Amino acid sequence: MRAVVKGGPGPGAALGEVVDPRPGPGEVLLKPVATGICGTDLHILDWNPWAGARVQPPRVMGHEMAGLVLALGDAVDLLAVGEMVGVETHVVCLTCAQCRRGDFHICQNTRILGVDIDGAFAELVVVPARNCRPAPQGLDPAVVAFQEPMGNAVHAASQGQVRDRVVVVTGCGPIGLAAVGIARAEGAARVVAVDRVAARLRIAEAMGADQVVDTSAAGDLETSLLRACRGTADVVLEMSGHPALIESSLRVMTPGGWMSLLGLGDAPASVDLATLVVMRGVTLYGVTGRRQFETWDRTAEYLASGAVDVSPILTDRVSILDFEKAAQLARAGAVGKVILYPPEGEWQ
């Protein structure tokens, strides 16, 4: 079959031919029908220090996906051939202390689809059956694929009370944009979105932000946040990893507020914990992945009910044969989520 393959160390990836995968016991064979490109894929393409230390080429890339079940391995009885599924991309060991207590999202031996094992930018992919979540009826495959990154936002927003609170979302990539919609659906009193890209701030407004803060033109960031919040913030959903946004958000947070930290920055952040956190009773949550499978159930409910409409986020749809174009769009940052589609009849 053909696939987007990271062939070796260094920048770039290319369409290539690899052996067709076959499902083993407890596994399923899927045909990807929509896949999303994300920051992890760009890190692998650019071969940044994280990718160089983690990824062992050759590796089929891609992890966000909607797939049709083509075949079932032995001992798989909860899925049906022809069913559309979303895929939890963290493959866990089921044996470490975290897995045994049900905290699969922090498994000590997690393997990630498209990073540690072959992924979804391909004609076919094999995944554990337990990682497949049947898609709600009638969802666009692009939306089914988007459940994976949206689940990060759902997980981040579920750490404390959002209803009737002033919520700040810092960083309006696709996950941050989903967080805006979730905060609005959960009944936040006011939702403020923060980013430096005007196009993303426009999407944030479409997702329900009451006010946006453009950090490229904000001047004093703390003053701009206080003005946008009409006072202090109760909740911060931090999706940027940027030290200045983290510190400024803490400075405008009300005593007793809470912050979910999901964004990964390029450099360590230095924060005055004594003054900004300890003495003000602020709670910080480190958030990774999605709770398996509570988060998936909540995400599906948001989408199936229409409580969160993610269509404004899904801005670009590109043939996987134009993978380099899709990567350029995603890297430029002036888009929401870039969705890749298989070109029917052109893979073979």
C-alpha cells in the first residue's frame, strides 16, 4: 500500500510503498477516510529535538483519523465490518500501575499512533480494537477524526467548574478553538480567546468567544486581559505553552481560580509559584491526552447533540497526495484544522 512515510532522520517525509498491515488478535484493520494533520506531525516533519529523540524511522505518520472497519482480528466482537470509528491514538500497556487503576491516559508505556507505531496517513492501518470508538450516526468523517484533538480540550475543561465562570482560553489552535466552544456549551458567563493570529481569533468568535485578545497588538497583556474579562478570570484553559501567556493569565486570575495546562512550549516557563499560585489558592492541572474512555463519551455527546459545532474549525480539506501542501497550510498557522482525504481510485 501507499503511505506518508518518515523514511529517515532529518526534515521531510514522502509518499512511499509499505507492506499491507494485517490485524492480529484483538486488533482491527481500518481504511482511513479522513485524517487530521497536527503539531506533532509538523514536529516529525521538521525533525525537531523531540522528534529526533522519540521517533524511529521508517515510520508511517499520522494519528487523528476516522476509519472504516475492514477486517477483525481474533477475539474482536464489539465492532462490525463496515462500521465507522474514531481512534484513540494512545496505545497503552494495561499492566502498569496507572493502567491498573484506570488512568490509561498517563500509562507509563504509552505508544502513540504515527509516532511510536505506524499511523493513519495510509491506505490501511491496524489498531487495537479497544482504541476504536464507534462514531455517532451522521457525523461528517472530518468531525469523527477531530474527536481526538477535541478530546484534549474536553479533558482540559473538565477539571473544574466552568458554568457561570469567566473563562480565558490562551492559544487558539484547533484544540484551543474547541475549548472555546466547550466553555460556551457549558454555560460560561464570559469566554475570552487569546492568540496572535487574526484568522484564528475570527474562528474563536465563530465558536462563541465573547471577546478576543490579539497579543500581536495588545500592548500590556495583563491590562488587555483584565479589560476583556471585565475584571478577573475564574478559569484559564492554557493551550499555548507560551511563558508570557501563562504568567499574565495567572496574574489576572481570581483567588481560588483554576488553570488547565495543556500547551507545550518551546522553552521552560518560570512562574512565581509562591505569589501567583500558593498564596492565592490557585489550582493548576497538568493535562495530557484524553481519559479513556470517559472523555470520548463526553466529546461524542457534544458533537452528536449539536451542543458544540466544530465546522468553523475544519477550515481546509486536502487530498493526501498533496500532503506537503497540507503541511504548509498547517505550519502557516492562519487556518484551523487541515483535514486530509484519500483520493478514491488514486492510491492504487
